[in-house]
Amino acid sequence: MDAPDLLPTRRSLLRRLKDADDQAGWQEFFDIYWKLIYGVALKAGLTDAEAQDVVQETVIAVSKHIGEFKYDPARCSFKTWLLLLTRQRIGRQFHKRRGLAPPQPQEGTRNRTAPEHSEMERTATVERVPDPAGLALEALWDEEWDQHVLKVATERVKGQVKTEHFQMFDLYVLRHWPVGEVARVMGVSAGQVYLAKHRVGRLLKKELNRLEKELR
């Protein structure tokens, strides 16, 4: 994974994003999130060029509205807020494809289905557009998010264990090779493969749990 260490919802990074002149903070945000946004846009049915536009427009939207966002996972998580912005940009691309003018923001209206004064409500008030894919897009987002978190957790664990142990875990658990084939290629016993699976798997589970709390 070529992204830097994942710090997407730590308050320190969000504070940095509120400074428009913090170029390093914005570069970090882009490096972390562009593949996630791009992948969801592609799976939603957009072309490569349309998906790239979604990435660009979503990052711009974050820069415009990050000042309104307050980190409070109990009310509106960063994950949910970013999904809302991404979904709106995907919807606009579908409108453009059909030759329709993208819906304009409805100033002064209120999203009565959202909690009172929630951050999601504030953003929806400014940038409300129809949801192009409903729950299907939300499921895509969750799937891409989970894969994103797994990649980051796996990369972190990789640096904590012996190379050969991670290779055995990668072949057996992540690539689904038969244990006998893994043992043959690695020149070890089946028992050693199972032991590597247990040790690395335990660390990976711990890292995933930590990241899930960190990324809310």
C-alpha cells in the first residue's frame, strides 16, 4: 500500500484540514482517501474520467465545509460525512451524463430526517442533491471502507512480524492457498503455517479493532 500511515479521523488531522494553507495536511488527506472515493465512484457505475472528477469535486467540497464539521462519532462520524459528500458528487455525474443540469443547493432548507444540528444536517442543507443509488451506494461505501481499513491494518502488522511469518499468513489466509502448498513453497511444515496464521492473525485482529475505533 503506497498511502502514508492512516490518520483520517484523528482530531489532529481534522484541525489541520481547517487550515486551508496547511498543504502537507491536505496532501496527507488526499493520499489517504482518493482511492477510497475513486473506487466507490467506479463501482457506482461511473467511468474512469467521471470517477476522477468525483474525487476532485469531493476534496473541494471537504475543503469548503470542513469548518462546519466537528468530530463527534456519536452524532455524525467522519466516515458518514465523507460518504454524504461523495454521494452527492456521484449523483451530479449521473445528471451530467443524462444531459441534465445538476441540482442546485437549496439554501435555507432543513433536513428533518437528520438529528437536530448534526454535522450531516448542516452539510445536507448546503449541498442537498438526490441520492443516486440509495442503500446500494452506502453498501459499496462500507465495503470499500472495510477493504481500505484491512489494507492499512495488514501493512502495519507486516512491519511487526518476521517476513517469512507474514508471507505464510499472506499465502494461506489472504490468498487462500492450500496449507500444503504454502508449506511446500516456503519450505516449512504445515504446523509452522498454522502457527504463523495464529500469531499474525491475532495481531491483525487487534490492529483492525484499534483502527475501527480510530476511524469513526
